[in-house]
Amino acid sequence: MRLLIIGTLGGQLTVASKIAMESGASVTFAETVDNGLKTLRSGKGADLIMIDVGLDITTLIERLQHERIHVPVVACGTQSDARAAVDAIRAGAKEYIPLPPDPDLIAAVLSAVAADQSDLIYRDEAMALVVKLAEQIAPSEASVLITGESGTGKEVLARHVHRKSQRANKTFVSINCAAIPDNLLESELFGHEKGAFTGAIARRVGKFEEADGGTLLLDEISEMDIRLQAKLLRALQERVIDRVGGTRPVPVNIRVIATSNRDLAEEVRAGRFREDLLYRLNVVNLKIPPLRERPADVLELAQHFVRKYAEINGVPARPIGADARRALTANPWPGNVRELENTMHRAVLLAQDEEISAAAILMPDGSPVRSGGGTAEQAAMTAEAVSRSMVGRTVADVEKQLILDTLEHCLGNRTHAAKILGISIRTLRNKLNLYAGEGTEIPSPGEPRAAAY
């Protein structure tokens, strides 16, 4: 996780940086927006920008867009900067972090942006075979294609390959090809020269050059436009890249790992993926089985996530009860490890007894987790039981109860509550302002709700 901090805020951003580094982030400082942009253009790169809310965030975000630099921005300021915080969000900042910094809040934001877990946790033999092959080929220079359903942990395995490689002490750079529009992806990968397009006011180094000497992960490469695939193929074959608007090739020394949740052979037959690029990438194929095919991993991962989120949220790491273990192993987990992680995060926050019971193993809407062997009749009975308690109540009333109950279990932490509810922090704040205007007491961070609504 690479963090760029722009501004000082009287030293409070330095304190925030120390918290970020304790969470495993590498931090770079820049005092002004211009200096921050120079850092990004130089090839140091960043996965997240934290900026003093008093600086010109609008200009920063506009410059990032014009120069085709794809990186999320988080504004930081004191509690009294409410107007500036609103303006920052309107300008395009993804989040606002009040200062002095709260360690749990910063850790949650970094975790949300990173969206990966560096530890490779497994016990099932099916996964062990994949890891064994990954470690066997890791010291080589061969390109690697990692395939599997969404949420199975493809990026986690890619990072593991990098750590076991001869490039482990060099940079690991990841780019999600599905998250960046086609017209921006070329510049993001290969960089651009000054004047290459409107807004290109200076040379910008792309991900290939950022990763020079290290590893470049092309996440969800199947989403890349086929016209850009030709340029990528040349970069892999000749180990040189052409910046957008450039006149001379730039040599690069990288190892490429690509991931896909699609069948690339089928994509080739459909004319959406180049066959020669597939051959170049697919020197070694690491195919991760879905979680439903590696049942021994379910409880191992669940226990890992309990420890992780108990520490992040400052709550006890309760053991998983027998009824909860049965519920976890019976669930087919269509969302794979990512779905299991979110479920255990909720369970850590919702559990109230000495152990995590099945009552805390819930879907985002509060319903019980699915059972792989359940019949249609059982599913209907479950749906009926969930809906029975809502009969006679308005949708707004049920939504209000869910939001306030979740916020209470999160001890007032807005960011954690919004993540569990699956809504933006802005939407949550708007709802809470509405409830407060109706006379409902809203818990402050660190406090439970004083009275029922």
C-alpha cells in the first residue's frame, strides 16, 4: 500500500502517516499540490492520496483527471472544518478523515483502498497444490496467469508469488484493468509525454516504469480493450514500452503476472482477446478453485478474519461457536473469500455472547446465510421468517432500525457501519442527519446509542 500525503496540517498529517506505516503502508510526503503531482509523474506512484482539506482539492482532482492519473483522494482536516469537508467531497474526494487521526478509522480506510490481504491463508489440499506450484515457479522469470472466480484471492496469490521471487525486494505494482476506462488505461500503463493530449502538462511515468525491476500485476486483464492488447504484447515481447506521445522506446525490466475471472480461451474464440497475447501470458497457469471446492479453508479463513477484524475494531477475538461453524461450512459462498471476509467482519461486530454464534453469521441485509443443501421449501420458510418481523412496518422504519442497530454495534464508527451496510459514507451521514432532525439520538464515535428510538 503506497500512500502520498499532501500538506502538513500542523504536523497532524505526520501523526496520521505513522499510523498508516504501522498498518503496513509506505508513505511519501509533499507539501503542495504541485509537488504531489510531480511525485506522481516521477514514477513513485500511490494507491491513495491523503490531502489537507485546506489545500485546493478541486484543482488536484481536475489535474489528476486531465493528466489521466487514476488514484483515489481522501481529504483530512480538523473537526471544525465541516464546510471544507463538504466542499472536498463535492470536488471528488472519496472520504473525509477528521483529525486528530483515529487509528481505527485510518486503518479501515487503508484496508478499503488496498482491498487485499497480504497473508496467504489455506489448509485445504486443493489450495495447497496451487500454492506449491506457485512457489515452485516463483523464482523464475516466467509470466504467470492466475485464473479463478471473483473473490477467490487471485491478487493475494500474485503478491505471494512476488514475495517468493528473486524480485521480492523490488516494487510490486498492481493495476485493475476493469476499474479504469479504456481511454485512460493506455496512459496509466505506459505513461505519456508532455503535450500528448489536452491536460498533459508534463511527462508522466506509467505503471510499467513504476514497476521497473519488480513485478507488475495486470488484474482482470480480460477487460482490456483488444486494441490496447497489441501494445501490451509488444511490451512483453521486446521489454520496451512507448509512452503516449513519445518518440523513442523506453526499456523496462519487469515480471508480469495477470489475472482473469473469465475463460481466456473462450474470449479468444469470441474475438475479444488476442491469441498471441494469451500464449505470452500463459507460460504458467495458476487456477484457484472456488471456496466451495476447498471446504477445509472456510473455517481456517473465518478464524483468520475474526482475529484481523477484532484487532482493527478493538473488540475481543471471540471463538467461533459450533452452530456458527456449521452455518459457515454449509454456505456455498458464491462470493468466495471476499464474501466470507465481509461476513466475518459483520460477525465480529454483531456478536454479543462469549463466542460467535450462528445468530451473528448474517447476510448484509440481516438475513441468515444460505445453505448449500437447502430445499426450495426451506428457503421459502427462511424468507417468511425474516419478513414476518417486518410486517406492518414501513420501509423507512425498517431501514432506520437497520442503520441505527449497525451503527450501535460499530460503536458509532460511521466508516465501519457504512461498509457493513453497503452504502457510501455520504449516504449514511445524510440518513443520520435526517434521523437527528426527527429527534433520534445518534451515537458519537466510540459511544453506544443511549436510548432506543
